[in-house]
Amino acid sequence: MRQDRLQELENGLVTLVGQQQVLTSSEQTKPYTTGIRVGQGMACAVVMPKTLLQLWKTLELCVKLDKIIILQAANTGLTGGSTPDGNNYDRDVVIINTLNLDQLILLNGGNQVIAFAGSSLYQLEEKLSPLGRGPHSVIGSSCIGASVVGGICNNSGGNLVNRGPAYTEYSLFAQLNQTGQLELVNHLGIELGTCPEEILTTLQKSDFNTEHLAPCERLASDHDYQKRVRDVTSSIPARFNADQRRLREASGCAGKLAVFAVRLDTFPKPKTEKVFYLGTNKPEQLTELRKQILTGFQHLPDMGEYLHRSYFDGADLYCKDAYLAIKYFGTGFIPKLFGIKRNVDRIVSQWPTPLFQDHFSDRTLHCISQMVPDHLPARMRAFRDQYEHHMIILASDQSIQETRGLLEKNWESDGDHAYFECSESEGKAALLHRYVAGNAPARYQILNQNDSGELLPLDIALPRNCETWHKILPEEILSQMAESFQMAHFLCMVFHWDFVVKKGVDSDQLKRKILDLLDQSGAKYPAEHNVGHLYKAETDLSNFYKKIDPTNSFNPGIGKTSKLKNYQ
């Protein structure tokens, strides 16, 4: 009987989207059922609709046949939230990949944009650049190719200090109500029609007035964040995924809704930019600098990125190939490179020689990159040797002089700290070095399998008044790691502590100890990568999931919630 239902599903999907857009064999589906860092499970089908209407029809069929639905774009999530997690679901899983739905529609001369489910941040940057505008986020270090809608669904924060978490109150989405009926909800603030077919077709064709849109009181970005981040006395973190202020429909839904499109603000690009590179052996100096910037500057810098020497070395040793690829071919090449890597690994895995079967492409790229001469500027290299703690400040327009003035006055070079104002090439190198760093833990684990246990990525929002960020994890914890990598969006007090646990260490028990320490410090987690299948959702967040997906049909099990129908 079950096999008949699966055949009915496959036949129906092929009728809706075409044979080439439906994958069912385990070899075909593996790239979609395996997370970039964590997460893996089975799916009976992967579907790749080419139109919004095909997506709607696919949802209708999956609902009719009582299938679990996981929507996925680039599959770049760091916590496994866009793939199945194990095989203990009570229904068959269907993954709907939205990358073909990558349309972008500019509104009001580019001041806003409608982004379809599969559109990427890179595409949006490219489309806005000729208009002198930019998107909410600069693509993150580990999520190259990440989708715009994925950022909204995960309340992604990113590294731009003035813009806060990705947020909008304008979206077009499908949800299942309590009686199991599929509904299409148009909250884009634009009249597109009455029935799903009319709404989706009108939007796909951009058959509406994109200028002079009717005013609406809803938000298309987090207007309050800059004021919030400046409050350095608050015991509450500036941003975190379970923040009730920013849980609304598509925003923070983590795949519990089928989001077709979102409407977002865009932002003017700066006329001039300047990168400042800081090093110190006294982390307290960075704490004081942060307070001076957030409380004293009229115009905040665009970024304030912290790198511990561990992540400097991680990016240097394990991410050099990504650095060189972006430097010489641009960020647009990276999704293509990922695709090439997947195909190479798939082909090589079928060879009878065991030598080539385990992460062949990663090992090969790493070896090739080590033959290339040093890629980092001499002054950065010297700072690495002299200082344990590094900070990259990207200032623009009015904030350049404020930053320069503060550093000239309060950051004079001595044996414990120093800074330099980057040349254009040094600034690009510093930002790119930080940009690629996030892949270091995974590459380390691949290249050091004999000594490495599990990856333990921690995405932590510390209280805005925290001054002991460098002391929270004691040596007793750190000594159980094969390697530790630490960096932060420092002005926001959002930290990425990525660990590779030593072989034989119980990572679950170790994680519980770490989270207990974080609870004592008033931290919230995750900060911006969402719960995925690594974190337990706080009560507010799990209640939000149950409200928007009462039958538990979309992405069940997220945040360690129930995987069973109706949350039984």
C-alpha cells in the first residue's frame, strides 16, 4: 500500500513539474538530504519547481498524500534546519528545492524589493549595485550562496551593525490550518488577485504597478536595531532567534511555512569606505573600545568583526582555496564551485579505490592551495604573530573620521596593542579573510579525521553589558577540544564558537556543560543561525512554530520539537 502511495506521489510530481525536476534515487537526492555541516536523513523525493504555481501545486499534492514538507534553497544552513534529521519521522519526507525560483522585482525605484524563495543574496547585491543600493545582509562567511528568504525565515543577523536581524512583515506564504486545509496568504501589501492561481501568476509575471505603491504601516526591516544595539548597559542580548519582537509569519518561521516571496527594504551604498585593522593581547581593550563606539559615535561603523588568533589561523590554513577563488573569480563563482565539488565527489565515490572516496574535492583543493604563495598582506601576517585578538572595523562616509579620531586618540601603538589603517588592497584582504573563515572547522575535521570527533558549532548572543566574553569557557572545557575557533560580530555581542571535539569525548555531555555556563551568563542561543536540529527551541519559539504550523507538516522536529503529526 505504501509503495502504491509513493508511486502516486512520483507520478503526480512528474505530471506537475516534469521528469527532470523530480529526483527519487538515494544517489540523486543525497546532496539535498545532507547538510553542509550537520544533518542527514532520507527523503522519498526532491522536487525542483520552476514557477510559483508549480510550487503551490506541489504543496497541494504533498498535503493530499499526507507527506512531510521541507523547503530548501541553497542548503547552506549551519544547524541542519533545511534537511531531514535522521529517519524517525512518522510520514514520508518530500524536499522542495526552490533555487529555480530566483526572481527579484524592484519596487519604488529599488528602495524595496520582492525576493522569490530561491533568490540569493549575491543576486540581490548584483541587481541593486547599479542603483547605488545594497541588501540587508552581506553574504556570511559560511553561507556563500545563501538565499534572501532563508535569511528572513531564520532571522539571520549578519555583520552589518546598523541593520540588525533580517526581518519583514511583508510576505506571501502557504500554511496548513488546524483542519488540514492549505491556505495561501498574501501579506505583500500588493493587490495580486483573489485565488492562488491568479495571485501567483500575477506575481510571477510582475503584472502590477511596481512604483507608487500604497503606503502601509508594516515594517520591511528592523528599524529599531541601531538604538537597541547602542544600549551597552542592557542584560538582554541585542538579537537572538527566539526574540518575540521579531517572530512574525515568515520572519523566524524556520521552514514551518512555505514562503513564496518576501518584500524587503534596500539601503543606500556608502560613497567611501575604510578598513581599520586592530590587534591586542588584552581583550578588555576591545570591550572598552566597543563601549566608546556604541555610546559616543553619531554614525556607527558598518562592521566590527572580532577574530581570535584561532580563527585567523583557521581561515589561513583551511580556507585559502575559497579565498583565492573569490579573489580571482568573484563570489558568483562559489555556488558553481560547490556544484562542481558535489559532482566530483559523487563520481569519485563510485570508484573502487578507497583512497579517493572520502571528501576527495576538499582534500584536493586544500593541497593545491598550499602550493600557492602567501595570500595575506605582510602587516596582517605580522599582527597575527604579535597579537592574540584581532578586530576589523569597516567604516564608511561620516563614520570614517569618527573611527579614525577615536583610534588616533585612544589606541596608540604599544607592546600590547596597535592598529593600522588599511590600504585598499589590505582592506579587501582583511574582509575576505574574515568572509571565508566559517568553513575552517569543517575542513579541519575532514583533514584531521584520526584525531577529530564531532563538530560543535555554537552561535551565541551575549548580553549587551557582558564584559567577560573572553572568560566564559574555562580551560576544563577547552581542553576537551581537538581545535577551537572563535570569532564574533563584536559590536552586536554575537559570538561564533566553533569547536571540533577530541575523538572519544561525549559531545552531547560537553555541550550541556557549555550551555549551562551560557545560561548562567544570561546568553541566548542561537543568535542568528536558528535552532535547526542542534538547539532546543525556547518555549516562545516552539509555541510560535505550533501556532503557524498546527498539524506539524512543515519541517517537523525543528528545535528538537516533536516529529509526529499534530505534535503527538
